[in-house]
Amino acid sequence: MERIYVVDLDGTLINGNSLNFFAVSLISTSLMVRNIYSLNALVKLLFTVAKRKLRLCTHDDMKQVFQRIWSGFESRGYKDILEGLVQEYLNKVLRVDVIDFIQSDKSSGDIVLLATAAPSEYVDIIVSMIPVFDGYVATPRVNDGKWFHNISENKWMSIVESFDVYNKEIISFTDHVDDLPLIENSNQVYLFLPIAAEFKALRRRYTNINFKCFYE
């Protein structure tokens, strides 16, 4: 049976939360570019982060602001700067042992997906830099004010709608309870902290799924 490896990003493929990188990379780009757009972007970034810390805007609202600013930099010809920042970040946080494990375990015909709630603006770049991945699902760019957060049930539905998962063995890698819809549809699950702490409870609840802690 062909297999599909489904890998979460934050806390699983990488050691950290990439949303923090998102904010820092945009601030760094604003300071490097130094024009009217970057000045306005910097002010909006700092204002949005302050609002979030004061709980005056939601996490989702903040993420959308970041996405729009990133797209603004790209449309103005600064994608090379952003890609350089992504590469530098990956060099620091990528869990190479996860990639090595998948490469050694997969067989011809198997596919490997990155499935994340992180924004596609930089997920697309990450996937292009890691050859093991055959595709990805992520939170898409904001389009005409419409926004879709690729998390929890939405993530699983994105996978189903984008790839042929039927009659396939699904092997998932995750660190978070938000991925329960994915877990429930998997044959084998590799757990990372913090959800790895729930290993025994998950094994009792889902007796038909083979659970393993990736780091034991």
C-alpha cells in the first residue's frame, strides 16, 4: 500500500514557532529596505504586535496583517531578501533528523506533505528548499479580504481536497492537539512534545492507531 507522510511544521519539522520568525523577518526587511512602504510597514507591524500583546486584536487578525505586508514586499521586488531570511532561519531550526528518517523510511511511490497552519507566503519557500516534500497545505494568502485558517479540521479537509488520500496508509508527524482530525485519520502517528506527553491517553483512546514518540 502506498503511504502518505504528513508532517506538521511548528514544533515538529522545526524546533520553534515560525510565526515569531514571520514578525522578525518582516521587521528586518523593513529596516533593510528603507523606503516609504517599508517605513509604513514597520509602523503597522509594531502597532499590530502591540495591539496583540494588549489583546486588542486576535491572533488571526495579526497573522493577516503580516501576510499582507509580506505580499507587499514581494510585489515590490524584495522576494530575494525574504528567501534569504527563510534560509537563514531554516539553518537554525530545521530538525534534520526528521527529514533523514522520512527519506530512509519512504519507498518509491510514497509522497511527503508539509501540512501546517503557517502562512503559505513562507511555507512555499520552505518546501522549495527541502527536496523531500512533494507538496504542502498551509494558510493561503489573503485574497479580496477572504481568509482561511488552515488549522485543525480545516487542515485535514485541505489535505483531502488537495491530495488522493484514499486507500493510502497515512503516517503523520505532529506536536499539537490541534491536529486531532489528522491523527484520527492516520494509521501511524509520530508524536513530538507537547502532545507526546499524552502518548498513553492517545493510545488508549485510539486503539487502531500505532503511536510512537519520535524522541524517546
